[in-house]
Amino acid sequence: MIQSAGSPAFGAYVHVPFCTKRCDYCAFATWTDRSHLMDEYVDAVCIDIKRTFASHPDRVATSVFFGGGTPSLLPAGDLVRILAAIPRVDGAEVTVECNPDTVSLAMFETYVAGGVNRISFGVQSMVPEVLESLGRTHNPESVGAGVLAARAAGIARLNLDLIYGGAGETVEQWRHTLEATITLGPDHVSAYALTVEAGTPLAEDPSRHPDDDDQADKYLLADEMLTAAGLLNYEISNWASSGQECLHNLLYWDQGEYFGFGCAAHAHVGGRRWWNLRTPDRYIAAVSTGDSVEASFELLDVGTRRIEALQLALRTRGGVPVSSLSADDRDELGPLLVERDGRLHLSLEGRLLANEVAVRLR
């Protein structure tokens, strides 16, 4: 651990590609048939981390995020071994995504001893039939049990990840999910509209595709209920108690810099964005032979970086400078925008139509 004085924000993302079952809507780089590679994969990630930071001794992580896949499928000792390899400041935010049915008190106690201080539960819904329609494996009871176990181990910072708009989900079922979520008292909630990704079982069944108007109604309900519960919207799909915003996500939205480790992980430093080999097999092989794990990259020119920074900022509570939109566009988009202290912010209606505003940024 490194003292935090003066350390600039810098992130480390670790991708864990293993799952017991692939959700019907998931297009991420995950596999259900590669668990036999776990030991080799953990070794490879640790080697990659040590090599990368050794060649960049000035870089220190202020936030670490384990995503997937299902990071909680890794033996807890292996996950904290990966974490131990990452140079990070004292008190760095360390988040692990967990499926509620893959956790235990013992696992969380190991996490805490290793430096994990934030958990993000993949809840999606608190209604059994909705969970089944999404292809999830857990039940609502396991969510409550997981939250209790995390708190018993000393992890106070908890995010509950929700998805709304699945086929057959009623507004009342979504209301129940929100009520049950709020009752658990998380300091952070993410609520995402179900999206159709090419190549997924969801994409292949048009009868299950979400309805835009239904999703808009559910977003408005989420904002109403979460705000009333003291969770303030700080990015279109994210609400948090004051001071409990996810630092790692803020890093992304501020166009910050970070390393990515594991297969398919992305990284961004100095306007260069790159991503790793997609499969765990190829990633392990490249590390073992000392070859680059990079699959490809892109260089962001000044103009691209500026527009991208505005598009990201538009989604957040901070908004964008008034000059980011022409006077004509501001007039035309009037109801979608709120001007405050020389900056433009999305109104509640504007959050539903953020892309309409984003394409006009200059």
C-alpha cells in the first residue's frame, strides 16, 4: 500500500470472465466452460499486473474494480492475491462485482482482510419470475442474505445493480424491486434499461424486446423513489448517498486514465485506448510466452477527446459548459436542459433523451 498524498486519480480494472450461466441479455466476454482455467488465469493476471506497473513505476491505483463475468466465482484468496499485486494508495476504493448466490460471510471476511471495501451486487430484480425471464440464477432471498453477510464482514459501501424493462415485467413488479432494494439500505443503486445486444438469446427473440415507453415510465419511477430515499442521481443510471459515488466510475466519466488486466479488458492512458485479447486461453498463452496481451488500440485525437469528454460529462450531475451547444440548439432543446451557474444540465426529461442532446455538442 502507498500513501495517498498527492496521488492523481488512476484506475485498475480486472476482468474475471467466468460464469456458471450466461444471462440471456449478456454480450460481455464471459464463459461458462472455462472454470478449469481459473488457476492459470489468476497467475497470468498477477504476472501481467506486475510487469505493467514495473514499467510504469509512477502509476498508482486510487481505485480498483473487479468486473466480469462473475468475480465472486474466484476463490476469495485468489482474488485478494490479484489485488495484492496492484500498487494502490492507502484507502483506495476497491469494488468487487458479486452474484448474490455466490457469496458467503467467509468470502467477504477474506475480501476485507485483503483490502476490498465496496461490493456491487448483480441484483437486476427482486421478483422471481422476472429474474427467471432474464436468465438469472439467484433469488430475492439470496440478495438480502448477501447484503447481511457483506455488512457483517465490515463492508459498508454497497451498490445494488438493477435492470428494468424486461418482457412481461409490470410497473408494479418494478415498484416492488425498488421498494425491496431501498429497504436493504444501500448507499448506491445503479438502474439500467434492458438493452438488446447482437448475438444474445434476447436478440434472437423479438417478442422479448423491451418497449421504449415502458422503460421511460420505469426510469421516472426509479428516479422518484430513489431520490425520495435519499439517493441522488449523479449520472443518468446511477444514484448515491452524498459522498458515496463510485470513484472508479467517476474516473471513466471524467475521461481518466486506467490500466485493464485480464482478457478483453480495456485501458486508457494519454489519449491511447487499447484492449486485450478476448479469450482467457489466448490471454494466458500470451502472458506465459512474454508476448503482448494487447489485441488492438486506437489513438484519440484532440477533437475526438474533447467531444467524448463533453458526451460523458453531459450524463453526469456536473453537466457541460453553456458554450457546448449553439444558441439555436439550446432553444430547440429547451425542455431537455437546465442552465445553472454557467453550465447546462439534463432535465429529468432530458435524461430520457440524452442522445438527442449529445449529438449536438460542439
